Amino acid sequence: MGRYISNNLIKDEEVQYETYLHWKVYISLKALFTLFIAPWIQYKSSEFAITNKRVIVKTGFISRKILEMNLNKVETVNVEQSIWGRMLGFGTIIIVGTGGTKEIFHDIKSPLKFRRKFQEMSS
């Protein structure tokens, strides 16, 4: 479990599912130009989890983006996958909260499992 998630669990909260960025982040010009340091930092500083109470997402190292949303405040988790994403097991998750707020996270490993676990937890 990621450090941010384990340090910010509330009373009686347990992680039900956790995923990470896909290894695809290492295949880019940015990776080549930074000698694979930038994607390594991106990979290590991103955490995605569903607990029995919330959806928690943290990305970024210096500049952080954190989403913590109670399960009952999430309307849906949408998944977008290209043909390459389907073949290699990565995609984009779009978390839509009540009121229509959208949070988009790219290159997530096993996005369909993430959505399925959300559906199991919210029902």
C-alpha cells in the first residue's frame, strides 16, 4: 500500500483495492530525455485506491493532485481504453462526483478492475 494512503486512512477504513500506473509511462520521449527518471518519479508518486469508505487518488511528487471522495459522493467511474490499452491492460479512469465534477487519470493499470471494485463497494 502506498505511503499517502496508509497514512491517511480514517477510523475503521480498510483498503479494498489498490492499483498503480501502467509500465507504459516508461515508453515516451520524456522518458528518454530524462533517462527514465521522470517516469520513475511519476510511477512511484502515484497511488490509486478504493477503501470501504472512499476513493483515494494521489498523483505528483512536488506538485500534488489529491482526490479523496466518499463512495456515496461518486456517481460513476468511467473507463476509456484504446485498442493498445485493451491489449496491454491500461486505460484512463474518469471519476464523476455528484454535481458533475470530473477527475481524469491516465495510464492506469487494470482500469476495468478499478471500476468493478468501485461498483462492488458502492452497491
